Amino acid sequence: MKKDKIFLGDYELDYYSVNTLIVGSGAASLNAAISLHLIKQEDIIVVTAQWGGGTSNNAGSDKQTYYKLSLAGDEPDSTIELAGDLYDGRCMHGDIALCEAQGSVAGFMNLVRLGVPFPQNRYGAWVGYKTDNDPGARASSAGPYTSKKMFEALASEVKKRKIKILDKLQVISLLTSAEKEASKVIGALAINLKEKDPKKAFVLFNSVNVILGTGGPGGIYENSVYPLSQSGSSGMAYEAGATGQNLTESQFGIASVKFRWNLSGSYQQVIPRYFSTDKNGNDEKEFLNEFFPDITTLTKSIFLKGYQWPFDPRKIADYGSSFIDLLVYRETIYKNRKVYLDYSKNPTGPGGKKFLTESLDKEVLNYLKNSVALSDTPYKRLEAMNKPAIDIYLHHKIDISSEPLEIAVCAQHNNGGLKGNIWWESDLKHLFPVGEANGSHGVYRPGGSSLNSGQVGSYRAALFISRHYAQNPPDKEIFLSKVKKQAKKKLDLASVFLTSREKSSEVELLKEIRHRMSAFGGIIRNKAKIKIAVNEAKAELNLLQRKLSATDVKELSDAFLLMDLCLTHYLYLEAIKIYIEAGGRSRGSFLVTDNQGYHPEGIPETDWNFTICRYDREIENNILEIRYKDNSIEKELVKVRPVPDQELWFEKVWKKNLEDNLTDS
């Protein structure tokens, strides 16, 4: 690594020259840094806007899941079976599913080695359980804070290895070079949030590779369970020419909003009381009773919400668990009421029917019995079943024994994202999106598979870099000759922001973006409305630069981030529009309203009909790729690659390793 200073116009920039720039400080980014260091590629820098500010260190659930190959019991499993199940989730390439399956044990055991306390029995079996969209018991957990414990273990190892970390740097632009018609990333431009003088706040990176681990696009949603510090910044990759895929496929579920937390698993299995009020806290009512026939059906649906936490249009009919999400959404969005979960009281049923143990469905009753949790309130049941789930809220000064939790149907994870190959390299060469920034997942994914994907993908990116892209970056003058025009364009824009007299509220602009995304790109999507939303988003994007201003470094960073989020939400809405207009139907974690499909039981609104996707249409059966070029959208439908046959003859594979051509295409 080399450090210097350079001058562009009236800006003085810190300059770094390094082989690999790692952007973000989540579990995937940190594993990439450690993996590179282990294989002797030590010319690396980790750059982050906020150390530990991402989803890894700030998110969880009742017992947050890590999904991997089964490593216990007598149920047979194999990497091929695991790959097949990931692939069967639809619109996931089979070769990537195979890589995630093959690498799952190594990724998991590396975390164990670093000290993440996944449970094992006295004989060393890594016990598991079933999670959503999981045909086997492959899930494991280190408790509500699994990803936080992963972050802590990986962060400790990064610091132990004395890997260079630059905190409080917001990367705002990826710098590219086109050689022989193939565009590639060759560096980045960032803002140093610790610098007081805007003219000295910019940092220029000359790098052979960029590993992008900035997480999912949490900043574009109004109703979100992403931590407030997790905004995402994939927009700069799209602006640089990287392709996105499956941007239609976000995952939504019920979460608390005062303190953002997924209310899955035990939080639902103890059968809390759902109620709503008007905006002033009056007119309390248990609104679910208007739609369920009896208390047995109601309590079973709430209970199953634990197993089946993500909203899924396939689980609405016949009083399925996702019918509850739909009713919560209707109550909050359509009726403008507040909805709460109450753990201090049992729910009552239709007609005021009292909650009684003998009225519970047999599956529910047996589960609570086996968990030794047949107590007389939801709070006591949760205390018996999973006390750490209570302690999380106490840590945030919320006592759920007496205080109801305000909830909403929130964006939780993006199954789509930036396109990558089996080495997690983007089609924009030398850019490696890892973690949730990478759109490796398809329509349905087993809960916790994202944590596995982040560990496997970041290791594979590091391995490929060490074998193919390990060279030193070019000399400073050569680098500057390629990027000066790009960098100066951003600096000129910064000057416009700093001298602008425009006083548009960036807070209000961000609210518009988030409201538009949640209202039209959430769980309910409509052909006519999405067209209007896309036009509004495009107009916002085209006018945004003129509306922004800044008086200091923080406001300057916020302005560039707002532009990033605006572009991102435009692309996501455009992808949804393309999908619906081409005949795409309800799937994953959203429903597309139509005039002829199934109408949810008892809902009076006439425009809530929907039809379940059958994957018999081109738009449904292929992966939608989308890219931003010259202020316009390019789209392509790509056939899903099947799980490939592999060469498993030992001597042939051994020879490839001996000849060091394992990563050759």
C-alpha cells in the first residue's frame, strides 16, 4: 500500500494505491479480508462509512439462522441435495447454488474456529432445525445475535492480523477503465467524514480490485427492519455499469418499528395478541377477528407465522400464516392505523372467544408442551421458550411484559442485487459484490442461507483475486490519466452542492423515495400504479442534482448517498414494472393484483385479487437482468443455468490443484 496526496482543481485529495479495496465492514467483507490475508495477499484496505454499522452487527431475530449442510443425525444429506434445494427456489443459477453448497461446511467451520458459539452435543454433532423454505433440518444458530457474533469474531481476527482499516469513509463512486471493449473497475472515490474542510475531504483509491460488501438497499424503504445505519450503496455500481439481477425479489415480514427487529420464530409461536388503534392510540380492536372463523384457526395461523415468517402469497389462502401479513398491511397502509403485538395478554377469538389450551390446534399444543411453555400469557411462554428474545428488547429499554410492540410489514432482505459469476465477480470486471450486495439468491431462499452465501462468496472472491488479479496497481500518473475526468466530474458536482442556494430538504426527498418504494414496490404491486411510480422515480432522478445542497462534509456525503439511493430505487421499480408488464404473477414475497385471480377471504376491497406464479411464462422462468447505461435502462432475460455436472475423479482434480489452475475458466 502506498499513500500520497494529489491535487485536482482546488481539491486536495488523500491518495492510496493498493491491490484490493474492500468496501464495507460486515461479515462478508471481513471474511474477504481475512481470506486474502491467509493466502498471502496482504496489500488490502478495508474502508467503511461506520465500523460495525451494517446489518451483520445490528440485525437478528428470535434465534437468527445460519443455513448450511446438515452435520447431525441420521437424515441423509449431500452438497448436491443442498445445491438442488437452493436451485429449486427458482431463478437461482445452479452453478452458484453448487458453490454455496460445496463451501457451506468450510465457511461454517471457519466461524466455529474463530469462536462463534454454534451449539453441538457431547458427541460433537452440530445440531440443526428446520427453517423457512428448508426441506431438511440444516439450520443452526448462535442465538438472536448470530450475525453479530460472526461480525465480532471476524472483526477480532481482522484486527489481530493488523489489516488496514479506514473508518468514517463513505465511498461515493467506482472508477472504471475500458480496455479492449471490456469495462473494469480500477479504483474508487470516497469522502472522509472526519475531515472538516470539504476541499480536503475526498480520498482517491487506485486499486486492482474492489470487493463491495455494502449490504442490501435498506435506505430505499419506508417500512424497513434494516438497521438505521444500513443504507446500502449499490447505486454506484449500477452507475459504473454493473448489471443487477432479480431486483424484483425482496423479502418482507412482520417486524417491530420502534426498535427494528424481526418478529419471527418464538415471537409468533408463543401466540401474542394482535391489535390496532387509530393514530392517537384510541379505538383499540383485535382486527384479525374480523377475518378468521374461530380461535383455533386464528391461533394456529399466528403460531405458523413463526415457522413461515416471510410474507408469501402461496400462504394466504385457507387462513394461512401470510394472511396475517396481508391484514397487518391493510390495517397500516389502507386504514392508516397503528398495529401492535401484545405479549401481556392472550388473544381473544371471534365473538370474544376466550383463549384456552384445549382450543389450540394439536400441532400448536404439542409444540408448546415439548418446549415446556404452556404458560398462561404469551410473555411467560416466551420466557420459558427463549428468554434471550425478551432480553433483546430490555437491552433497548422496552419491557414487552407490559409494553406492546408497534409493528409493520417491513423490508428485510433483498434476494436480488448485483450480478456475479461463480467467483462472485461482476460483469464489470475486478468488481466483486459479496454478501447481500450480491444477487445470488432467487425467488425463495431458506432462512439463513444469506449468511452462508456471504461467507462462501467472499472466500471464493479472495481465492480468485489471489490467482488472477494479484498484480500491483499501475503507477499514479498512469492511473490518474484514466480516472481524472471521472473524479473531476464528481468533484465539480460537489462544488455545485457546496455553492448551491437551493434549500430543498434532503430529509423530505429521502422520505419521498422511501414512501414510493414501500408503497409500490412492497408486498402489494399493481400494473397501473407501478408505471406511475417509475415515471415519478425517473423524474426525481433527473432533477435531483439541482435540488441538493451542502454546507459541510456530512451534508456533502448525504447528498451523494441520496443520489445513490435514488438511482437504486428507480432501477428496482423499473425491474418490477418490466416483470408485471410482461405477465409476471405473484411469487416470492409479493403479490401482483389482477382482476381475475383469488380474492383473500373476507377482505372488502375489490382490487386485491391475485394469481400465483406458475413459472410457465418467459418472464417468470428466466432471470431478469437490468443495467443502467446513458440514462436509460437495458434489460435481458437470461435462462437459469442448471446445477452442473462436476469432475470428481480425484487424480484429475488433484492435477488441477498441482498445476494451480483451479480457478481457470
